[in-house]
Amino acid sequence: MKFISLTIVFLYLSIVASFAQIKSQEVSFEKRKLKFEEANLVNSYYSQDGNNSAVTGGIGTEKLTDISNSFDLKLSRYGKTGLKHTYTFEVGFDTYTSASSDKIDPATVTSASYSDVRIYPSLSWNIANEQKGNSIGFSASFSGEYDYTSIGGGLTYTKSSKDKNRDFSLKLQAFFDTWAVIMPIELRSNYQFEGYTQGDNAPRNSFSAALSLAQVISKDLQFLIMVEPAYQSGLLSTRYQRVYFNDINTFNPDGSRGTLKSEFLPDNRIKLPIGARLNYFWGDHLVLRSFARYYTDDWGINSSTAELETVVKITPFASISPFYRYYQQSASQYFAGINQHQLANTFYTSDYDLSKFNSNYFGAGIRFAPPAGVLKMRRITMIELRYGHYSRSNGLNSNILSMNLRFK
């Protein structure tokens, strides 16, 4: 939190300095009307399956499908001082069905948690001083679904060098979330833990800072390094996720063994990801994009990511981009499988997202941007289709197919 506070002070001073430079300019510009920059329509279909559902204690189906649709619109204008104002509005809708969530109350044929719709609009405003090479931005967002609402805000500051070969960026974000406490059906009567009971509303707040430095090394090589510390507080446990303990001589009414409790995790978490990108432009027909990241947090998870994407231009207006990502992480100190936790444990979870595993994600995208427009429709300047397959060492598998249409 101290680090994030210092970055907020730094951002504030940078913004004040930027506006001071702006006001000192004597040149007056005529205010212009809003200009349409571009719009994007993205549709995707996601499906997964596995056998480590946290809702049922680390075993059981993880089958889930999600259909996502999002639309963003970008407008811009120049103000009287010559500053460029860019406005971006985005709205998205997700519809999912989850067999594992339906096990919160297995006595019902189909509970309210089996399917849900999430809506997430956002708005951002960026002010750029193109002569000075700096900009500031503000953003606001909302997300709402059956048991969860989130309100977010952000500030950004970017500064480019005089030769435009170096960019520094600082981004601060805060999300203030509220979610309904939903307990497994067996624990809803006279069960209170962590100060919450069935039907309560609990807070979850997240604060993050992202600092990045991008450098053009040569006309063919670009490099970027980033640090993204984050802090969370509030109810970080998912209360409807069951945990079965190792006293297997204890029988539950449904025939399962081991004392049954609701997931319980610390009420704060500090995360620190550090990443780097390296892009190489090999002539006019090949681009190599690489990414590496190291992550650590105070829950005991350490992870590393390595990704490579190759963009191959088939024609000046068409390209294909195969990609591959490898990921591995250690287990959280609070994780154990079904009937492996001891009753003396202070914190406990059987959520396999917090377990030790490695994963592979690979696929390809194909992009068309004909000068006459897609299917001769000049307003549709680009279409991209993308497919990816994800597999995890603990048996979780998923597929995602997406389409992006760009309008100008």
C-alpha cells in the first residue's frame, strides 16, 4: 500500500506539471467537432471441462460455457489549446452456464447460480499533448451479475521522449466490489464464519499500479518491461466452495466423509508480477512477439509465463498468427485436496486454481484488412478470427473461439 500511495503522489505531480506546460502555451487552436476514430465488435465462445470443482470440495465436474459480446467506440477531437481528447466507450455482455455452480444446492434441478448474465460498461477519457509527447487519462467502469457488482476507476499518465523512441507509462486502478455471500446448502443454518452468513453482502476491494517502459532499440527491435503490484482486501474467500477435512471417520448427511466447512482465506493479498516483451520485425512479412513474466504473492504462489507469437503476412492485407504460451505455478500454502486439510489449519481451500500445476495454451489467428473493406464494405476495415486450446496438468481443458470486426 505504501508503494501504491507513492505512485499516486507521483502521478498527481506529473499531471499538475503537464497542465502547467499546457497553460503556458500561447498558441490558440480552433475547437473541433468530435471525429469518429474506430469501433470494434468482438464475439467469443468459451467452453471448459475438468474434474476438480471447488464447489464440491475439489472433485466433480468443472463444465462451463460462456458466450461473450463486447462493443467499443472511439471518438476524438482537438480542443482550443491544441490538445487531443479521445473518448472510448465499451459495453460487454457475458452469458454463462456452469454445472459446478449448480452444485451449491444439488437438491434443486436448476438453481439460480446455474446460469447468469454479466454486463460491464466502461468509459475512458484521454488528453494528449502531442507536441510535448505526454498524456493523461481517466477511466470508470461497472460490472454486475447475479451475486457480484463492481465499480472501478483509473488514472493513467504517459510520457514519450523527444525522438519518440522511449515511452514511460503509469496506470493506477481501483475496484470497489460487493458480492452476496452464498453458502453451500448444508451450511446455511446457524453457520457463521469470518463474520458472514447466508445472504450478507461483503466487500472486496482491489488496488493496482502498472509501470512500464518501452524502448525502440532499432528499426527492427522493440523492448518493454513492466511491473504491476496489486493489493486486495475484503472477503477473498468464495463462501460456496466446500472444504472436506481429513477426519474421514466423520460422516455427513449426504454420505460424504470429513468435517465440512466453507472455504476460508486471508482477508488481504499482495501480488507482484514483473514482465517483459520483446518484438522483432523480420522484414516486411514476419513479426516475432515474445513475452515473459514472473509472479509472486504472499499466499505462497510463484509462477512464470513464457509466450511466443509469430505474425506471418500472407499478402499485404492478410496475415496468420500462430501462438503458444507455457505457464507453471507453485501451490498456495492454503491449498490441499479433498480430505487432506487438518482441522487445526487456520486457512483452507480446495480450489485447484491455487494448486501446483502447469499449462499449455496454443492456437492461431487469421486477420484480413483489405483496402476496399471486408466483403467490399468499406466501413468494415478488418476482421480477425482466433482460436485457442488450453490444457492444464490437473485435467482442466478449454477452448475459445473469437471474432473481431473493426469499423472505421
